[in-house]
Amino acid sequence: MKDEMNRGYPNPIAKQDVVTLAHGNGGKFSAELIERFMLPRFANEHLNRLEDQATLAISSGRIAFSTDSYVVSPIFFPGGDIGDLAVNGTVNDVAMSGARPLYLSLALIIEEGLPFVDLERILDSIQKAARLAGVAIVTGDTKVVERGSCDKIFINTSGIGILADNIRLGADRIQAGDKIIISGTLADHGMTILTTRNKLSFENSLQSDTAPLADLVQTMLSAAPNIHALRDPTRGGVAMTLNEFAQQTGLGFALEEAALPINDSVRGACEILGIDPLYVANEGKLIAVVRAQEADSLLTAMRNHPLGQQAAIIGEVNAETSKLVTLTTLLGATRVVDIPVAEQLPRIC
């Protein structure tokens, strides 16, 4: 953490219930914020040095690097919160290259007045998520801004992973005839955020799918070394991800509505609210494009993993519908799944 540590002073935070601007001024309050809340949760040989950077030893291979910022509203929701979302989101972005995520940075922008009980809850989620994902938080920063300058707390995480030389994933490898696989049910996260934010209730409760996918990816690569591409369908959902693939490859992506795995509670909420689940964000799912010959073995391996039990082959790549994503409906009709014009629900991550 970038603020210097000052030892041997009274505990100023103990008298406070909320974060104040003084906690971001680089003085005693800032130092105590780090010493009391950050170091006990994230301590490791790199972070404990309290330098302005982490010096990391990297083994042979290539580095995968990603960064993302999280501004979700509300910050707490069924199935997770902004803390584990910030860890899992960046871990997953790194993992989609086939890399093993190792290190994260953590930057917090905290609004003046955030209760310490909420901050601790978020940090506990970050600690738990990082441990589950097998990553170390090795550097970071904390800023406090005036009330009204942000919504409670914003988080930025950057991640580094190691990628073996023999792993090559990307849209440029996708070929006609490839199968499209989704690792589980669609739209869980986005519909959870929408209903929680708007205080909507349904007979069956919704829950975010936020989860770290790196271990699932390694299981998949062991089962099917010739996976062509991986992507996690977050903002814009499956529709946006496949349209990106279509534009990059010039190929068509044909989906079967009957094959799409969707929880009944999500399906019901989407129908009531008039929302297409293909366009809704996911935070613990991935799309794999793989050679047809390896699709069945890959699907079996995914279903044997806790995060892939509901994996399904949902379509295939073709050369006929150039740069288009299409869906064959339950009635047998075919429609175009176009690029979303605008986010159906902003601030979902």
C-alpha cells in the first residue's frame, strides 16, 4: 500500500464509525486504515514491504495481464458483493487466456461516510475470494473522496498470470464447424442486480453467479488441448461476446434456443420484465469455442467440475451467415441476435 506506516500512535479509527476524508490524507488515519483493515487480511511477503510497487519473481512462460474497475450498485447483493466481484472478474479475465492467475493489485476509492462495518464486510469478501482463486494481493492503494463523489465504494483490480508457451487461445483460431459451449446457466448475475436494485421480488430468489473460473479453465485445457477461444460473457452477455467473435472472424455463430441453460427463476424474471437473457451479464460463466471432435470430451470434463455442472453445447460456427449471430427458436424460426445498442442495465459490475 502506498501510504507510509507510522507506528506507536493511538488508534484513531477506534473512535470512528465511518470512513472520513482524514483516512485518505496520507497521515496517521491512513496508516491505521491500512494496518488495521488491510494487512491482517492480505499479508504476504510482497505486500508487507509496503513499497510503492511489488517486485515479483516470474517463472518461464508468458505473462497475461488485465485490469478492471468495479462500480456495481448495490454493493451487496444475493450471492456476493463488490469485493468478491472485483477479485473474480479480474481473475477470470486473466484466465480466459489460459493463464494461471497469480497476483492482484487492489485499489479502493471510498466515499466519505462509508461505515467501517461495510468496509470490513467487503474486505472479508476480497480476502475469501482471493484465497479461493489462489491469488495474492501484492500491491494497492486507498483513496477517500468527498461525499457524493462516488457511490459508497469503487474498486480497481489488476491481475497477472503465467501462460504456458504451448497455449494459444483467441478469436483468430476459431473455424467453421467449431462447437460453442457455455459453462452454465445464463443471466444469473445481471438479473440478480436488476431485481435487487429495484427491490423486485419473485417466488424463487435470484442469486449472482460470481465465481473464479481459473481452475475450471485448467481442467478444460487438460481435457481438450485444442480449445480455440475462451471468453467470459459479462457486460452485454452471450449476445455481445458472440457478436465480437463474429466480427473478428467473419464467421457466423448459430445458437439453438432449446439448448440454452437458464434457471427457471431467471427465465421467469426475464419474461415478466421483457428482457432477453442472451443480453444479460454473467460473472461466473465462460464460453468456449472448440473443435467439433473435442466438444463431447470437453463437455464431460466441464460437467465433472463444480463450476461446470450445467455446461451445454449451445450452437456451432458456420461460414454461411457471415458476421452474424443467429438463434433458432423453440418454434423453429430463425432470428438475428444483434449487437446490443445500449446496456440494458448499467453498473452491473
